[in-house]
Amino acid sequence: MPSEALFPLKGKRVWVAGHRGMVGSALVRRLEAEDCTVLTVGRETVDLRRQVETESWMADNKPEAIFLAAGTVGGILANDSYPADFLYDNLMIEGNIVSQAHRLGVEKMLFLGSSCIYPKHAPQPIPEDALLTGPLEPTNEWYAIAKIAGIKLGQAYRRQHGCDFISAMPTNLYGPGDNFDLNSSHVAPALMRKAHEAKLAGQERLTIWGTGSPRREFLHVDDCADALVHLMKTYSGHDHVNVGAGDDLTILELAQLICEVVGFKGEIVCDTTKPDGTPRKLMDSGRLRATGWAPRIGFREGLSVTYRWFLETGGGQGRTGAR
Ligand code: GFB
């Protein structure tokens, strides 16, 4: 992949679909450094699951490039509890936007997927070509199927109509703008809130879900947004691209690190009645690294920044936050 700008954003009308979600809001922040016009629309104006509303807003607002970061998202419990929402909402959103982007002649689109598209027992680190080589993790197969459909939709429009639609697969993300609701959030914000509340209440214990042994890779959302803008400007191709940090740690190690950042000194205990999910998810981001892009934000530093954001704001939105 060449790293010079194949697709400069200068002067373009760029729609960030899902601008209130963690990734979308990071993209809006990142795009302030580009000389482009950022378009956004809230869900109170357009429900992206509704075809007529979505098509009409897009026709009126004429985006030239789209970051498709809208979707129904959440952690392991939300994925497991609301399979219909995770599958239906995401299929409708991506179907509506991708098809209308083609009809309107949108010049470039980047679809945002997830590392959960890969088989539960994929080789580690996970290369892009592990897609569709084995069964998915059952707790999030509904979301994964929707995201795989989104990748394939972009590839199909590229193949049939020559559209410059690309896909990026971020690893587990964290950072300002995350959802801190304990029932629907991902692990990092959940443990941050739990550690914070345990510290304030003077508790002796903090409970984490599962065995603590699954391994996860974490990327700060501002690094992710930077990588997505880089890919939008420099990459054009059929294959999706992994976006990861390069190393992982166990959930127990994550909990220990978060307790240090928050200042909770009690014991960490495991609730093994809760699911572990995928045993390990470390992406092979070699393809992205080969273009000269690398993350900049260290994990401890990123967690500290996120904790400060949580203290200032009280935390974010619920599981449908990105739409
Ligand atoms: O981040 P998380 O919810 O999602 O959970 P996944 C990661 C790991 O942390 C699991 C454990 O092993 C959880 O059991 N964990 C421990 C906790 N304590 C907690 C807690 O208090 N809250 C949460 N949420 N987890 C998601 C997918 O999988 O990854 C999504 O379900 C998406 O679809 C996302 O792909 C990136 O990493 O297991």
C-alpha cells in the first residue's frame, strides 16, 4: 500500500456517520486537522435504519467521502442479550448507506468493522485472511455476521460497480467518549467505573467477569481515528485492513492496571458464572504498519486520559451510542 495521499481530503464534504459514538466523535476531532467540511446528523433527525430517511438526507447533503462508524455496539453481555438489535440494526444501517453511496457516486467510503469478525480460534496474531475460516464466538456472532456482511457489501460494490469502498477492522477500543454503563459497556470502561466506585465506597473487592484469563488487545480511540483517516487517504483495495496496537494482555492484568490508574487498592475477584468470550484476540496489523502508520498513545497514559474524561463527564451513552 502506498502512503502518499491517493485520496486527499482537502476541500471534500466528509460525512462521519455515527459521530456521537466513541469512534465517530474521535474522527470528528481528528478531522479538525484536515481542510475538509465535516457533515454529521443526529439520530433525532435521521434514523439510519430507515432507508427513506437515510437516502433522502444523503441526497440533500451530498457527502463526497463517508466514514461509516454508525452502528449498534456493546460489550459481551449486550451482544449476548440483544442479538436481534445487533444483527438487524447494523445490517440496515450499512445496507442503506452503502447502496445510496453508490447511487450518489460518493467518491470514497471507509466501513468500520470489528476484530470479532474472525473465528473464535483464529491463529494469533490474527491475519486479515483468517476471515471465514472457522466458527465465530457465539456471544457476538450476530454482530460479527453483520460486520462481515458490511465488508462483503463494500467488496461487492467495488467489484460490480467499481466503487472505492474500503474496510478497516479495529481491535478492542477504549478512550474518551466510551460507554461506561455496566450492562452494555466493553471491559475497559466497565472496570474503570467499578474500580472508581469501589474506591469511593471503600470496598475491599472488585469483581471482574469470567476467569480473567482471556487476552485482549486495546487501542486508544484517537489512535484508531488517526489510522482510519490515514487509510481513507492512502489505501484503496478489496481487502479489509486490521487496525491494532500490536500487543495484548489478560483481563486480570487489565484489571490490575486499571486499579492502579484509578487508585483502588483492594482485591480482584473473578465471577466465573459470566462468560469469557473469545480466548484471545490479537490482530496482525502488519499490513497497516507497512504503510508507515503506528499508534502513539501508550496504554497506561491512554487509560489515565480516559479516567480523567470519566471524572469530568460521568461517562457516556448506552449500547446504541454510535447510531
Ligand atoms: O470488552 P468485552 O465486553 O467484549 O469483554 P469482547 C472482554 C472480556 O472482559 C471478556 C471480560 O472476557 C469479559 O468476560 N470482563 C471482565 C468484562 N469484567 C468485565 C466487565 O465488567 N464488563 C465487560 N463488558 N467485560 C466484544 C464483542 O467482545 O468485543 C463485540 O462482544 C465487539 O461484539 C467488541 O466485537 C470489540 O472483547 O469479549
